[in-house]
Amino acid sequence: DAGVIQSPRHEVTEMGQEVTLRCKPISGHNSLFWYRQTMMRGLELLIYFNNNVPIDDSGMPEDRFSAKMPNASFSTLKIQPSEPRDSAVYFCASSLAGELFFGEGSRLTVL
Amino acid sequence: SQQGEEDPQALSIQEGENATMNCSYKTSINNLQWYRQNSGRGLVHLILIRSNEREKHSGRLRVTLDTSKKSSSLLITASRAADTASYFCATGPGGGYQKVTFGIGTKLQVIP
């Protein structure tokens, strides 16, 4: 299996632009997580899905953030409009039985 | 908010020495996991210990869990330069609810 695949690996954008991060979980996994990692705040859980349904989105910082999982093999995290404080590494992880498998992350820089 | 807190935040040791990292958490858990992150990479799962277990081994790793103190420790024996990474504990409340939250990590440096 190829593991969790995230794209893009790096994104540089200007404040106010829309950013879409993509994730393909491991086939057969039924849970998907989006995390954000910064030096100041560490790893923050933004949202997680179970069987494609959002279960807990209490970590989504504000309405500018939205996440979707239209099917078991694809999820997106969208930021609109982006702000410099959104600069971070965004990780997607999938799970079947407790152990999380992480992608390599999408490093976002908002200028 | 973070559930777990690792201690120390940074640790520097010589190759061959043992490294011990601690994790404290606040609420009841179903399991506790340890992960490793190399610089610029995603996290990799190391070991999971369930709330009814007290100790678990995997290769050079030994994890203990004390639910009465809400704490866990990760011991890496005979450390190698390749063990240099950040180590995170993660807790899950279980009961079908898989909200897994991470501490801020311990940055381990193993000097060759």
C-alpha cells in the first residue's frame, strides 16, 4: 500500500487566497483525521471523520476552515480566505483500529 | 487543547545511553500511543498500550502506563544516532470515539 497521500507537499500563497489541501487515506481505513502542526501550538486536531461522516470538528479554528470527505478515498481541507497565521504543516492521518498512519504533510505558507 | 504533556521537552544523550520520556494526561483513556517524528516528516506509530496494561515492549522500546497517576513513560534502550527525532504521546478516549490528541513532544538528540 502507498500509505496516506497528501498534496500538495508545499504551498505558498498570498493572504486572502483560497487554499485546498487534499488527502487520500489508506484503503480500508474507516477514520480520517486532519491535524495542524506549528512550533507554538504543537499538533492540533482539527477534525476527524468516521465512515466519511464528520464526527468532531471542534478543533476547526474558525469558519474560514472547512473539510469534506465525499467518499472513503478522498478528503479535502479548505481555507478561504487564508491568513498568515494559517501558516503551518497540515497532516492527514487515517486509521482502522486505533493506530494512526500519517501522510508526509502539506507545508502551507501564507504571505 | 492538548491532552498529553511530554517531559522533558528536549533531551540530549550520548549514543548507547538510555533515553526516558514521560507523558502525563488529564482524562480517562482507553489507550495511549507513542509516535515518532523525524524532522520534516509525518508521524510514525511506535507502540500502543491499553488502559488495562501496565508495561509493553517492542524491540528496544519499553512503555509503561500508570492509570492511577495518569502517566506513561517511553524508554529507548541503547540509543542510536538514528533515534534522533521528536517523540509524542497520544491518547484516545476509546468507546468507539477515536478523537486522538497529541502532546507537544520531546525532542531527542542522540550524539554519536
